[in-house]
Amino acid sequence: MSELWIVWAATFALGAILGVWWMLTRRVLPLERQLAEARELARSQEASAKELRQSQERLEGSFTVLQQVAATISGHPSQPAEMLGAVVSIVARAMEADLCAFLLFDEPSGELVTQPGAFGLGEDEGSLYRVPVTNHQSSSVRVFLSGEPFITGDAQNDPRVQGALSRLWRCHSLLVVPLTLESKRIGVMRVGSFRSNFFTPDHIRLSAVIAEEAVVLVESAMLNRKLSEANQRLSEINRLKDDFVSTVSHEFKTPLTSIKGFLSVLLDGEVGPVNEEQMRFLKIAKSAADRLTDLVSDLLDLAKLESGARMDFVPIELRDMMEQCEDDHAPLAEVRQIKLKLEAPAQPIHVRGDPRWIRQLLDNLLSNALKFTRPNGTVVISAAAKGETAVVTVQDDGIGIALEDQQRVFEKFYRASNRSAINAPGTGLGLAIAKFIIDKHEGRIWVESEPGKGSRFHVALPISREAPAGEAPTESNGSAGKEEKVES
């Protein structure tokens, strides 16, 4: 009986132990699986974090490179060749490459052209390489046409690469990425290394980011270069034009003087009497010669001003100069039955300017006013000190100027749309010359006008603190009109 009880007790104990073991197994196995999954998750997170750090480093590197590129271009806005050279140098250093160049599409020739300043290329055929976009053996052409990057670790033997170019550039590893601006490809960026199998997918990503961001800067640099070249050509053309105008004007001046002299002799009857019809023809010829002389004089004056005529600035007493202008234009005003009035300032006003050119300025304004005023009209020239400025005004009650013409009356050869109403002669240069003169004197000129009610041309000149030699300064130079303002 006791033995049976022992067996039963042992069996019961074993069952209990097995039950406990089974319960522990059910609990431990899931924990082990969870632990394994946690370890795997930790490893995955660590790998992700490492990849994230690497991506961040790549992005930071790309951002730094782009900052350097942008700073370089903004520092050389007028030197496109230096800009492109600096950009490829930065890219080459960032990618640890030996060669780097931009090949941009030249539309007139249909070629990809290596731009000046290519990194790692000397002044040889390699730096001046051009390849037609019809040459599909060129990896650069294929990238340009397809927009897909290209990479090889053995450019010397890769059949996908044009061997002549890779040998010319002496590179073994080659990377080419497209330069795309708003869905339009403008060229490719070509990066090379003397080492085989050097470039990695990371280099492709970096170069693609750089190319995507740098393309705007490259396009800007190229536009600046084209603009600079166009400006140089325009400057040269303008210089040739000025030389031609000056030469022709001088050549015209001598024979014109002779023609006018002989016409005067004939009109005065010094070589014999002329009949009424002959006199009429001679007067027409004299009038035409006078107009041509005025044109030549205007062209010569304009050429001098545009070429930087020297200005001898001295104190000028406005009242005296205005009186001289009135005396000189009085005969013409009388012939045209126009009343010419001078409203001189009560006190002398001295302005700083070149007497020869200030006189030319006033003459042009008075001549213009008389030209566009009908008989029995009035032209008034006046001046007033307004603080640090003297304002001369030439006013007429002539045909006036339309609003759309007022913005252009100071342009060379511009003639107002209503000038035919009075059949006024002229070259369209008088006011342009006046504008040049006033700009040289750091003053201002503007017009107020209304069609049918006349015009007022205002000229503002800086007041001089010095009186002309031998003349004591007056109070008007310093305080007259100090509280007044110049209005335009």
C-alpha cells in the first residue's frame, strides 16, 4: 500500500512539474520571439539611422556646395567665364574629381560646346571640345537627348563612350548628368577621374542635385556673357556711328560755309543784278543751307556731349546770360511777329556751370519756343532762386505738346505729333542736346504743357557759392528763396 502511494505521489509530482514546464514554455517562447524581433528592429533602426545620417551628410554637403556656387556667381556677375570656371572647380573638389566641365548646347551650330574655365583641362583641344548633337556615339549627346545620367568606371575601353574624347581628357571613370531648366535641356555636366571605378551611386545623386540647382546659375551666367558680348558689340557700333557722324559733319561744314558765303554774295548783288525769280530761288537755297548748317552744328554738339565733352565749371550770372540770349533771338522773334519778354530776377543769381554749354542750353529752349509759337504769340524767359537751386523757365503760348509726346520730347530725333500744325522746321535734336547738357551739370529739365495752350520748359541748376572773378557775392546766392521748393 505504501509503495502504491509513493508511485502515485511521484506521478502527481511529475505531472505538476510537466504542467509548470508547459506553462513556462508557453510564456517563454513568445518572449524569446519578441526579444528576437526587438533585436531585429533595433538593428533595422540603427541601419536606418546610419543611412539617415549619411543622407543628411550628403544633403549638407550638397547644400554647402550650392551655397559656394551661388556665392561665387553673385561675386562675379559681369564675368561669366570666371563664374563658370569657379563653379566647376567647386563641383570637382566636392566630388574629389580630376576633371569637370560644362558642355552647353549652342543652338546656331547644333553642338555641345565645352565652356571656358573647365576644371583640369589645359588650353588644348580638350578644353575647346565641340560635339554635334547628331553624334549618338558620344555619351554626352545621349545624356543631353535622353535626360538620363551616365556612369562608367572604364571610359578608355567602354564601347558606350567615344574613345577619342575619353583619351583626350585622360579619364578612366566618367560621370555625365543632364542640365535641365524648366523641361528644357541646356547641356550636360561632365565629371571625370583618372582612377578606375571611382564614381559610386552617391556621386550620381550628388551630381544630380548639384546639376538641378546649378543649372539656373549656369543659364544666368551664359545669359550674362551673351549680354556682355552684345553690349560690347553695341558699344563698338555706337563708337563707329559717333565717329562716322563726327567725320561726316566736319566734312559737311566746310563746303556749307562756302555755299552760304557765295549765296550771300549773290543775294547782295555783289556780282551783278538778279531778277525776282532768281532772288526767290536763291533765298530758298539759302534757307535750305541754313537748315543744313543747323543740323551739322547739332550733330557735332551731340557727338561732343556723347563722347564726354569736358565741362569747365565756373560761377555764371544768369541775368547777364539771359539778356544776351534775348538780344540774339530778338531779330527772329520780330520777323515772326512774336513778343519776346525777359523777366530777369531782381538780384543776381549765380549758377555753377560751363558758360558755353549753358548758353547753348538757353538758346535751344528759346529757339524751340519761338519755333512752335504762332504770330502775335508771346515767349517769356524767367529765372528764380529756389533754395539751393536756380530754376530757369521758358514759357510760350504756342501749340503745346500732347501728353504722350511729353515723355519723349528729350529723345534724339523725336518730333512731336502735332508739329505739322505749324510746319515747324528742325532736326529733333535741340531738346535732346539740352537734356545732355543738363545731365552733365547734375541738374534737371522737365516740361509742363497742354495742347493749344503752350508749354513751359523748366531747367534746375545748382546755385554756385562763388561769385564770378571780380564780383562780390550777393545775399541772393545764399538765402534767396531758401524756403521755396522746386516742383516738377
